[in-house]
Amino acid sequence: MSFPSLVPSMRHASFLLMATTLAVGSASAQMATSSPDSSSAASSGESSSAPLLAFSTDPGLTGIGAPASGGSGGGAGQEHGGNPSRSLMSRLTFELGAGFNSPIGNDGPYITWGGNFTLGAGLRMSDRLSLLGEYQYIDNKLPGAFVAAGGGDNGNAHINSVTVDPVLEFFPKWKNGLYAVGGFGWYHKSTNFNVEECCDFFGYPVNVTANSFSSNQLGANFGLGIEHKLGGFYGDGKSKLFAEARYTFINTPGIDETNGLGRTELIPVTLGIRF
């Protein structure tokens, strides 16, 4: 075959090659155009989420962040700051006690032995010092001669008091310790003469108050006690059994005054628990 006869064939092949090259180039251009869009969208998504991630993990921001970060922050706050209400509860102290009381001084003709019941609540100011508010009820009988002079068959003297009483512990770290207690407050004393009447549903005599007088006055008390430390309600070992004796002075009206039998002096002995 001669060279001149190949020229038309080469010309056709050249046109075909150019057409194919243009088609492939156009397709590549379209793919390149669509690919940057998707990559830019992905890049845009990453760039938009990056600030949110930065906000959620920034420990300096308050109220923005993952729950785990907030939880650890709250735990750290509780660890360093503590719980104020829990701290106050751990300082509260209560007492419950009961016992007997003996008259002293000039009370012999007007009052005999009896019992007492005590409730108290307050705050531990320190390891050594507590401040209590106490309510005490004292019930004593009246001597027979005094009752007969008053025209009764039997009688009693009731004393209700509300006082403020500091408690000072001398050896707060010891399992068995010693403390001093004392205070002052308001006392109400009533003296009652009863007569027996017949009868209740079961046929027993019934006491009916025939005569009574009372007074309100200030009074004070102070004494010593011993205590034995127990395990505490809060695990702090501050619950204690106690036994104490106090001198109680009540400034009741004199024997020559209305509703008076003279100054009242008692020694209440109380057993109980503080926690």
C-alpha cells in the first residue's frame, strides 16, 4: 500500500482520537466540578461542627458541655464546697432522759421525792461545747402532814421548765468522759391538793383536785455528769449515754406571799442519751 493511499485513513483516525480525547476530558471536568462541591460540603460540615465540639469540651464554660463534664464539675464542687444542709444536720444534737429528784433546803415540809422527764435539742458549737434548749417536767408528791393541813387526801407539785443550757465536755476524745452543764430559764410550779371520791367504772376511788395554786418565775440549774460514747447516727461516734445530777434553784414566792411556799430547791438525777 502506498503512502498517499494511507493519508485519508490517518486523517479519519486522527479525528476519532481527538473526539475521544474531548469526550474523556469533558467527563473528567464534570467529575472534578462535582467532587469539589461534595468535599467543600464535607469541609463545611466539619468546620461547622468543630466550634460546637470546642464549646462542649471547654472546661471554662458554664452551662454548655457534655453531661460527663458537668457531672465531674458538680462532683468537684461538692467535694470542695460540701453540702451545707448536711453540715448543719451533723451539728444538730438531741437528748432524751428521765430520772428522779430529791428536795433539799427548806423544801422538806412541802415536797417529797418524785420523778422527772427531760427533752432537749441544740447545736454542737465545737468538740467540747454544745448549746441545748431543754424542756423538763418534774412530778413530786406532797408530805402527808402538809396535805392534811390543806384539807386533802393526797397531793402533788408539778414543775414545768424551759431553759437554755450549755454543756461543756472536759475530755471529748475519750470513750468515757466528764462534763459540766448548767443554765437558766422559765419555771412554772403548781401545787395541788386532791380528795378521793368514789368511784370510777371499775370501782376504784378517783382523785379530784380540791385546791391548787401556781406561780411563774425564773430559775437556774447547774451540775456534773458522766458519759459513755456510742456509735453515732451519722457514723461520727457522737451518741452518748449520760448520767447527771444538777442543783435546781427556782425563785418561787415566799411562804408569806400569795401562791408561795418559799424558794424551791431540788436535785434532779437524770439518765439518758444524747445524739
